[in-house]
Amino acid sequence: MMRNRALSPILVDFDSFPRPLNWPEIFGRPGKIVVEIGFGMGEVLIREAGKDPQVNFIGIEEHWTRITRTMTGISRQQGVVGGLDNIRILKLDAWVAFERLFSPQSIDHIFCLFPCPWPKEKHEKHRLFSQKFLRLVNSRLKTGAALRIVTDFRPFYDWVLSQNVDAGFASAVTATLEPQFNTKFEKKWAAQGQEKFFEIILEKQKHIEVPVEEDKELKVYKLKNFDHKKFVFQDHIGEVTVILKGFFYDAEQEKALVQLLVAEEQITQYFWAMIGKRKNDWFLQKVEGQRFFATPGITLALDLVYQAVEKIA
């Protein structure tokens, strides 16, 4: 929970808006859209937004500590609570953000400084900027717009270049850079003796169509009966993994809550299902008020709970 409620407009509550998001509406004005993936402590995001007050900057980050420090920095930039008014922040995985929150051909520039390179070969599958992700990024960029990546790790640089195949970008423009961004991580590596960093610029040449992912409609299941003492859920392992994390039953209210961990291709979510009774009928449905994306994995999770209940009916 954010301690400083005055800063909350900077952090976008994406569940409160139709998706994909209407960014001019969220900023309260038109303007070019620039996105930074993984802004760290916000040094570059804040600096660039200060240079171009007419440009709308969106920062994507998953770590609360980095987000709160960046929001504090935004406030201090102008010496008033609220800070710069041309920055918005998404606390979300970048892949999910581009899939669901941005319309095709809506972004003017994307940059990512020092992404995690996942240096071990067995962890390569976790790297961002695979061919599939590049195609997604391409679809959200305007024609002629560019993606800029800077890394400290030469093998990651080589790997990204190898992924730029049939992704709709022109041949990469590359360069070797001296330290210049003044971020926490760049200063750390420079202090350890690293003098050169590696830049890749990919300009969109051809549009790749990747539709915006939409939420699936979740069923409300009517049940024949329910005996909480006999409820057993078998974890499902596969392309979509669904694992039971908790089961709670309230005998007085005749209500059960089922907590599930749902992991699929690019997103891992916690999901709560409820088994309850209305008059003489039992039913199964999602718990209202929770934050999640209704993905195929969530649909499967709800169906697996239904199957588990049906076995004991």
C-alpha cells in the first residue's frame, strides 16, 4: 500500500479503465508516448520527462521499492507534492503491459536500459526481447518509431541481435557507449571497472499485427452439492500450471475460498475462487474485488476446481 496518497495518480490503476488504456485520457492531454521498460530508481525517466514536458512518459516496473523511490523523486523534481505531471507508472510485467494495455501503433518510442541479462544459459528463456517479444513491441510502436536497448553484458547484446528476425524492424543500429546515464546500476558497474556498454536501436520498418489480449469471460458454475471435508484438488502441471495454495471453509456462512497459483506463458497470478450456497443451490465463481487478468489459465483454474467438486458431488 502506498504511504503517500498524494502520489497515487502517478501510479496507474489499470483496473479502473477500459483496456487497452486510452493514454491521452489518462494523462489529460494529447502528446507523444514514450515508454521505459524497467526504470530502476527512475533517474533517466525523471530526467527525460523534465527535458520534454510535452511528451507523455510511461514507466514500467515490477519492484515496489524502485517504484516508491521513483515516485518520491518525481515529487522532489519540482519541489511540490505531485511532481512532474507527464509521468505515469505501471506496476506490471512489461510483456503483459504491452499485450493488454497498449493499442497497436500507439507508442512513439520505447527504451530499456540495462535489462536483466539472465546470464546463465539455462535461464535464457527468461530473457526479455526474444523474437516473440520483439514482434509484440513492434505491433505497439508507430511506423518509423524505435526501440532502444542498452546492456552491460555482451552475450545478451549478441543474443538480442540474433532475435531480430522477422520482427518487423530494420537491421539494428549498434554502438559502444561510455558511461553516461548516471543510474545506480551503471555507476555500480563503472566502479567495478567496466568502461563500455552496448547499445542496440531497432527502427520499425514493417508493422507486425499482434491483437490486444482481452479478458476471457469466467463462468459461474452451478453445483449439485458440496462437501468441504471431501474436497481434494490435484495440482495441474503443464503449459499452464495451477497449484492449490490454500483452502478455507466457513461452516456458519456455508462458504469455501480456494486460493490458486496460476502460471502460464508470460504471467503468474494468484486467483481466488469461491464455493458458496444460495438458498438450496451451491455455486462456484470468482471472488469479486481481486486483481487479476482473466487469461486462459484462469479459465482453466476455475474449471479444475469445478471438476474437483464434481468428483465428490
